[in-house]
Amino acid sequence: MLVAGWWGFVAGAALLVGALLGLYARASTRTIGLVMGFGAGVLMSAVAFELTLEGFEGAGHAATVSGLVAGALVFFAGDWVIDSRGGHRRKSPTQQTHASAGGAMALVLGALLDGIPESAAIGSSLVGGTTVSTAMVAAVFLSNIPESMSASTGLRAAGRSTSYIVSLWATVCVVSAMSAMAGYAVLGSASASAVAFVQCFAAGAIITMLGDTMVPEAVEHAGRLVGLMIVAGFTLAFVLSHA
């Protein structure tokens, strides 16, 4: 379980890296959009090959489809609530609505909603005594950097202090580690169908997040080149998962 927590923490630590880059690197919104597109491609590959395919091979159609649908619906519902409270632009480097306390809490909840399925997927990859999925950890790490980079830039523009922003992402990082531990603990003695369902639940949530927040923000700020960056990220993650 501690191993799962460690890898969840490693992947979540990218949020702090991205936050510091957003605060001090002064990257352009176009650069942030391109990096976000690359991260989206990495996650797409991990979802396809590390979660959905493994779930299908382990338990067949029923667990795979039900998990994907359940994850998508739960994320959609949670995202709708967060959007209505001011978190709809939580990945935007230019337009944040987090000046109020309610908006700030929406950002926190949004970051947790985005990160928990990814971390749980890392924990589930250790079930059965296998080593952690390098591709899954790399995918979450590489996608977390542009997410927090973009959001931190927007938070700074909204007047939030550096200590507030760093504390926010540190909290999400700790929760990511706990989610990875929970993913491992819950599934440690679970059936193949249960493991497949949880893996595909995480996949459904991540796919919905990509379509709802990450890809639209990337395209808005970086334009058509985002498509090429998505393919580049997808290709890298595919090579990692089949090395």
C-alpha cells in the first residue's frame, strides 16, 4: 500500500512542478496550451492501453462498459456542480473566476475531481503483486504539469498569493497519494471484474475530463497545433506502455 502511495505522490508532485513553472517561468498562454495538448495525448494513450484494454482483457465487455459509463456520469455530475460554483475555467491561464471563497473552493474540488481517478488508476496497477505501470505514472505526471501550470497562472492573475497557490497544489498532491493507496487497498483482494470496473471507471472519468476541460482549453490558447501535440503525447505514452 505504501508503494502505491509513493507512486501516487510522485505523479501528484508534478502539480507542484507545474505550479512553480506557472508562477516563475512566465510561459506564454500558447506554450501552456501546447504543453496541455501534449499531456492530453499522453493521458488518452494511458486510458486506452493501461486502463480500458487491461480491464477488457481481465473481465470482458460488461465490466468495461459499465465502468466507463459510470465513471463518465459521475465525473460529469461532479463537474457540473463545480462549474456552477465558479470552477468552469479551472485550467485556464487567462480567465479565472476564483476571486471569491466559493470560487477558490470550486478550484480545489475541481483539482481533486480531476486527480483522484488518475491516482486510483496508479494504485490499481499494482494489484496482484505486479510492479507499477510506468506508462500510467508517466502519463499522470506529464499531464499534471500543464494542468497546474495553466491554473496557477490564472490564479496569480486573479490575485492569489504564491503561498496560497503552492499550498493548494500540495494538498491535492497529498490527496493523490491517498487515492493511490485507496485504489490499491480496495482492490487488493477484489475479483477481476471489480478491478476491471474500477480501472474503467477511472478511464471514463478521465476521458470526460479531457473532453470537457483539458482539450478545449488547449485548443483555445494554442490553436490547430494542439492536434499534433496530442498525437505526439499519445505516441510517447504508447511507446512507454509497450517498451
